[in-house]
Amino acid sequence: MDTKLTKKYTIIFLLILNIVLFFINILARDNYSISKQQKDNILSYTNKENIELKFKIANKYYPMRSINMKKISYNETKLREVFFDTKKYIDRQESFESIILSQDEKILTINNFFVYFSDLEGKNEFIFKEDNALKIAKKYKKDIEKIYGRLYFDNIKFYPEYIEIDYFQKVKGYKVFNNILNIKVYKNGSLDLYFNFYKNIKEKYEKINICSPDEAIYTFVKEIRKIIVDEKIIVEDMELGYYLKDYNEDISFIFNPYYRFLLDDGSIFYINAYTNTFEYDSNFTRGDVIF
């Protein structure tokens, strides 16, 4: 048998196979595209329902895996260094499942599911504007990142009494909506800070098809109109990421892909990207909901 000829045919076969697979992949990816007609149809529907979308609808959507994550154990010693002057006395109390630390007008609550910090002491001659609020937020963000990993800016909201800034962590390039650092800076320079983190466990799941963005928008509009009946609704942003709907006492948690809808008043709603179902945020994600 001519081994040289066999190798030649094998190489030619592999080249042809790669070309075929390449075109199959291209055709498959086209199946996860949204046409201009689909976009026009959904925009017509939202306009009819008096809902304004202030974002561009994504053109592509691809199958996604669920991810497995576990709850982070918050290190009290390291958190003391972030939020307090460790050279001064820090009062420590335990209440149910929480540790409560306090010093002067600063209070830190460490729970299995969240960390909440409040600094009621205002700052002399504090100027209530975006740059100053961001400067305070970035300082805490940097310190927390050193312990729990990188955070990405999400949005900033302006209210009469405070400026609210959100950061999220990412897994596989997608934001994890539960892994949030939320900071509120008030007019006098005082602040509230809340964060909640999970750690990714490297366990692979099969990729599953997700609903397209226009399908998710249709479901969102249909369901939100049952809650907000007559008013105009402005949707600031729609983003695909990972979300855990229900907390429980398990060691590990399965996060599924969700579309997050952010309204101009700060309200957040979710569409399960696997099932295309509208789901409320049944868990707290802000400090003012905790107490």
C-alpha cells in the first residue's frame, strides 16, 4: 500500500471536511440573527403600547450554558480594613445570622448573603455632583476588587437626595446580575453601600437555545402592561446576562441566562432567556430594601 498516497488523500479529506464544517457553522450562526423586519415589527408593537426603548436591539443571540456558582464567605478581618480605622475601637455584635460592626457613625453588617455598609457622617463642603460621587464610589470599588475580584461599571442614576452607582462582576463575558456593588452617595457626602458576590465553579453545562431579543421584548411588554397599565414606560437598557432568581440554603447555585430590563425610574425586570417568561426580582438587590 502506498503510504504517501494515503496521507495525501487523508489531508485532502480533512481539508474538505474543515471547509464543510466552516460553512455549516456560518449557516448555523445565521439562524441566530434578527432581521430588519423583526426589529421593525417589535418597534411598531412597543410604540403602539406607548413604551419607548432607549437602546439598540441586539442583532445576534446564541445558545448559552448555565453556570454553577457558590456563595462567597465574607472575610470579617479584611472588611474591617476596608471600612474602618483598625487602630480605633470597633464594636462587634451578633444578631441572628449577621455580624454588626460599628465605629462612630459607620455601621457594617456582614450576612451570609450580603454586606451592607452605612457611613452617616457627612463631609464638610461636599459638592453634590457626579464627579465627586464617582470619586467616592471608585475608592470603595478599588478596595473591594482587591478582595473579591474585578468589577465593571453598569450605570449611574441621579435622584434629588442621592446619586446611585452600580458595578457588576462578569463570567464568560456576561454580567452576573446578582454580583452587584451598589453605592448611594447623598447630598452631604454620607453614603450607603451594598454588595453581594458569588464565585464561579468550573463545571460545564450543555449550551441551550435562548429566545431572541425581540421575543423577550414582546413578552416583557405584554407582562409589564399588566403592572403599569396607562403610563408611558421608558426602558433605558436591555442586557443579556446571568441571574439567580431564588436564594436558598444550598452550597452551590445554578445561574441561568436572563434578559434584564432597566426602566428610567430604576425599576428592574427579568425575562428568562431559556423559557421566555417574565419574572419579578424576588430578592433584594439594593441596600434600602434590606432594613
